[in-house]
Amino acid sequence: MNDTSRQQIRHFVRETLSCTCPDEVFNQIRQLEQDVLLASAHAVYEIGGRLCVAVYVPANWRELAQNLGQLVAAGMRYRDQHGFNRFRLVIACRDDDAVIQLPQAFEALPEIDDKVHLHVVPPSQLPVDAPP
């Protein structure tokens, strides 16, 4: 990964996702194969051994919402198996309804804990390495 990509990911995590991880966490950023969690991920990042970020850019966010529990469970399993502190699930979508309905569906999941977060963002806010 080049320095430009690294800076874009750092900016995305800090500014778009409002992550307050210490600066040294961003010294190590790995982009993983997309099928690490589930085959539909557009990008998966491991950041500093503390944070795992999975980016999804669904063609139909309503279909993704039906599988939200599976996505969250897969991310939490990966987080726990690899010793990460946090898992952030990012769904890139232009639909205003998604901004309201996806967080509601997420909050209704029984298995979530305080170390998993959902972010619904416009595709234009994604780092270049996570194409919409």
C-alpha cells in the first residue's frame, strides 16, 4: 500500500468514521482480501492491530439489510478471533432511507456490543481503494 492510500484511509477512519485511535495505530494499515469476512465486501482494512473496518457498497441496500445480522456477526467473529478492539461496518449508499433504516436495524440486533459500530456514508466519502 502506498503512502497516498495510507493517508486516504487514515483520513477516512479519523474524519468520516470519527475514530479516536492514537496516531501510532495508523502506522500499520493492511488491506485484506475482500472475502475475509463475507464475499460481498468491497474492502477490508486492519489498522494497527486494533481496528477492523469492512466496507460494503451494495447495489441494493434493502437486500443487504436483510443480511445485516450475518455481516455484523461475521465482523465480530473476525474481530474476536484476531484480537481487535473494534469492528466498524461501513455501508456506502446514496439513499436517504438507508441512513435512517440501516442504523435502526443495526440497533435492533441482539448480538451487538459496544465494540461494533455501523456507519452509513455516501460512496463519495470512501477512500479510493474502496471503489463504489
